[in-house]
Amino acid sequence: MGIEQLSMYGYVSKAEVLADARRYWNPDKTEFWQAEGVPLVVGERSGYGLTDVDGHEVIDVHLNGGTYNLGHRNPELVRTLTDAVQHVDIGNHHFPTPGRAALARRLVEATPGADKAVFGSSGGEAVDVALKSARYATGRRRIVSVVKAYHGHTGLAVATGDPRFSQLFRSDHPAEFTQVPFNDLDAMTTALAGQDVAAVIMETVPATYGFPTPEPGYLVGVKRACEETGTLYIADEVQTGLGRTGELWSVYAEGVVPDILVTGKGLGGGLYPVSAALLGPAASGWLEQDGFAHMATFGGAELGCAVAAKVLEITQRSETRDNVRRRIAQVAAGLAELCAELPHTLTGIRQKGLVIGLEFGATGAKPVMAELYRQGVWAIFSTLDPAVLQFKPGLLLTEPETDEILTRLRTAVRKVAAHG
């Protein structure tokens, strides 16, 4: 199938694709993956499998940040999209449609505290909506996020993140965007003390930072501090939501009802981009005052709404939830065994359901990533903590498939350990 994929776009070799990627797309990123030993040019993909155009097959436990929670080209989602395109297109963002209204209702009903849904086409866009809504509701400008945060690359979202992403484009605004260390409740309380903060925004488990997990009571304490200072709490569930921790939204298991919740990535099932900011009553007032205040041509595209509604249905099925619980236990047991065997290489496990960060001490995560790729598994290092490997098994994996992933991981870690 690799040859067919190449010829579809007029190429005869993988080398030609890489040459054009360097020249016309993204030279730095293209060279980076070649140098790191992950020379992947994705061709055929199905379920949790990816095949390079050169024929190398891997099991995907990166999932593009959770975009493929339900697998690549999930047959139910493909049928849903195919059926929808017989009747609708992206639609017109100005007008109500059955699909858009139905998805908004389902999302609000599935999200305690939510009142309205505003749609986008990416997580960053939905974060921008969340931040604008918080500023509207509070009349304040300042936003607090955590050190090493990541909330996307769009206008406001990028300013909440790590300086690596904000400074390059002169998007860092220290007077308006403050960062405090994760799990430091005292620092957060101090940041909010001036009662001039519109919102605190946090991923429930910060993904690009390597999935450090919230300490018991931390998120509850942050929410309490927000309530005491008139600050809104925004839960960024773009990567950690949609069933990955065993709950539809992970923040509720921490005892927190956010004022705004953001979802994206997996909501479109990897077939059509769709995201949403789910606004509580305090944040949604602008929709009553001026519904034209935020517009997005592709936000809530009707094709995307059809796919997203099916994603929610599959994710909320009892059999899916049961499977996730079994996979969580299976993966936890396998990782514990590996850590006990090679404690000086696999130095720590950060697990919240199927949101997992694997800590590698002296070697860092990149050698493990490269060896895993050779063994037939694709997992990515954490951009803002290269010692940690992001390890995100899919929600619909079977027991044998999960065993195979763990076997290949064990082989890869052993090989890295043997070479020091």
C-alpha cells in the first residue's frame, strides 16, 4: 500500500516526500525526526496501527495527543462521516442546524456545570474562546497558567504556554499572563490574591510537561481559591478528557466542577476537526448579549458534529468504559513489573488511567522512543520534559494487543538499559 500512497500524490519514493517536506513544509521538524531515529512518513493506517510508506509497521500509543482514542479510521466513525456527507457539508456558521444543536445539547448534558457550547476546529481555538469568555464574565484581563503549560498555538492560547512557544512570536505578555508551578497551591493562592485574575487555566494532567499528576487536594484547593477571588477555573481536557482516565472528563474525578471546560482532538475521531468550549452560566452571558462576538467559519461544521456525536456515543458505552478499566489495570501491572526489573532505567511511572508518563533517568526518553519505533511501537517524548515518554494506549485496545505493546516496550527498555 505504500507505493499506492506515494503514487497518489505523484511520488515514486519516500526520499522524494522527505525532500519536498524539507523544502516546502517544515525543514526543522522533518530533520528532527530523521536525526532521532523515527523516520516515519505515515502511509496506511487502521485501528491502532500505522504503516510507513516504506512498509515499517508500528502500534500507535501516541495517538496524536488523543486524537485517535478510538483508533485510526474507526469503522463506525467512517460510516457516520460517509453517511453525513450524503446530506450535509460544513454548513453555515451563522445558522442553527440539527446536528450542531444536538451535539451542543449532548456535550452540555454530559458536563456538569456547563450551560452552552461554543465550537471551534482546534483545541487552541477553543482555549481562545474560553479565555475571552472569562475576561468578558469577570471584566479582568490577567490569566494564570502553570509553568511548562501547553494550551495550543493560537493567539491567546500560546501566551498561556511555555516561553519556547510564546517568545518566538512575541506573544509573551507578562503583565497579562502569569505562570506558577504545578502542584504549588501557595504559589497559586498568592497569584490570585490581588483579585485581578480573570481565569486559571490548567490541564488536569499537563501533557506536554510529561503528565505530572495533581497531588491529592491540589485542584480542589485551586478551585476554592478561584471562588474566593472571583476567578474562573478553566479545565483544559483536550488531551486528558473523553474517557482516557476512566471518566468522560478527568477533572470531575478530582472533585472539581470547572466554570469552563475545553475539549478537542479526540472529539473529531481523527476524521474531522472539531473542538468545543463548554461554558458555565458565568462565562456564557456574551452569547445572550451579542452572539456575533465570536465567529468561526469551520466551528461546529456539520460533518464534524455528526462524527463528534458518534464519538461521544462510543466513548460513553458501558462496554467501552469497562474495557478502559481493564486496560488501565493491565497496563499498570505490566509497567510495575518492568519498573521492578529495571528501576535504574525506568525510574518512575506517572499514571492517571490511560494517561501515562514513563520517566527515564540518565538516558532520557528519546533513546527509548527510537528503540520502541524499531520494535514497532510509536510513542513520543514529552516536549517540555524530555526525560518522560508519553505513553497513551487507546480506549478500544484488546487484551492481546495491550500485551503485545507491553512486550515490545519491555524489549526496548531492556535494549536501552543494556547500552547504558
